[in-house]
Amino acid sequence: MTETGTETGTGTGSGTGTGAGPGTDWRAWQDSWDRQQQWYLPDREERFTIMLDMVEAVVGTAPRVLDLACGTGSITDRLLKRFPEATSVGVDLDPALLTIAEGTFAGDERVTFVTADLKDPDWAAALPHDSYDAVLTATALHWLYSEPLAALYGQVAGLVRDGGVFMNADHMPDPATPRLNAAESAYRHRRMDRAKAEGVLDWKEWWQLAAQDPVLAGPTAKRFEIYGEHADGDMPSVEWHARTLREAGFAEARPVWASPSDAVVLGLK
């Protein structure tokens, strides 16, 4: 799945191109997705910055990166703007978001996209490399429940080279603070309601627009056949993520950023 986009044109990897003509403005779709996500996650750019700060600190400025559950390639976009010598492999199953990703990065030899289902035990076999300096994912894995997420962490540990890094930026509420969680949620929804009144597109409305686009309509329909409506897993705590990463084979793991509801957990191989 993806962050809480599909490919056309030539693409740059083994994705799911639909052969759209040159008139599609992929950057506009990319920006539209970012705005919709920013509505839900006002500190989204902050978490991206922290992730790239830690990439630079741990593995330098020319990393080979696996953009896990890449969606439209939001992480890859920021990675390459900051580190022009980096390379990225984006993996996702969503045919609509992959179309946008592959259209956005068409012709960029630094980027490859792979279609794979992270719930398939053999998903990593589709990747072009056996190891990566960094594996990054943001607001995507909360749709997995704890047991399959722990299994995925074990697979990711096998893909990160010794000395490499994994980071997951996602919803990680603390079950020990229910009143604080409720207050934060209420405040966040009031803010979202104000922005909605000013015309911001929400998740459902964004997908409605995609379904009306002549190029994205087919991939969008397929996307909902695969996933149905958006669904969340059990969203375990930060402590669970850090402990599970250590159990999966990471030498060190801890949060490196947090908001009232979300966190970035880092595992160092």
C-alpha cells in the first residue's frame, strides 16, 4: 500500500505503465497528492527532513535507498533534491500512485519502480538489489497488523546492509495515554475541519478526482479492487516498533522524532 500514486509513459523500472501521452502533468498530480497528505499531516515535511538528516548522518550523501510502500514517490522526490547522487528503488502495489510516481520520474536513471505486494513473503525477490544503505517508509505501514508488520521488519533487516539504516515514520499512538490521545485527535480534527472549509481536498475527494481522469481512471479502479477502502491495522506503540526492530536483527533502534500522534523510529543495522 502507500502513504495515507500509477505509471504512464516510459517509466524507469519494472512498474505498471499505462502508456499515457505526453500531455499528462505528473508534477501537478504529485503536488496535489502532497497537499492532500499535508492536510492530514501538517508536520509531514518535518518528518521527511529528519529522515534525510539521519540518512546523511549514518550513510552519507550518495545512498542507495529503498523507498518502501513508496506511493507517488514523495520520499524519493525529497531524497534526490537533497542528495543528487543518491539512487532510489520505489516499491508499491498501488497501480494509481505508481502511475504518478513513474510519470513524475520518467527518464531519471537514478530511479526504479517495482510493483510488489509487501504481504507476499517473496516480495523482495522483485527488487533489483540485494542490499540497501537505507530503507525508508512514511505513513504507509499502519495498515498492517502487528504480526505481519513484525514479519516485514524481519525481511527489511535482511535488505539493510551492515551499518545501514531503516526508518519508519508513521502513526504510533501511546495506548498508555488515552486522554492525551483523545485531546490530540480532537484538536487535529478541528484544524482539519477549518482547512476543509477553505477548500482542501480530503482523501476521498482526491481519489474521486483521480477516478475522473482519463489516464488515472483505470489504475484507480484497479487500486480499489486491490485494497477496498482505506483501512488501518492495530498501530502499535513506538516502544513496540523499537523492540521489534531489535528482535528482527537491528543492533540499535529508537525513535528519532515524535509528534503528539506520530513518530519516526530508526533501526541501525
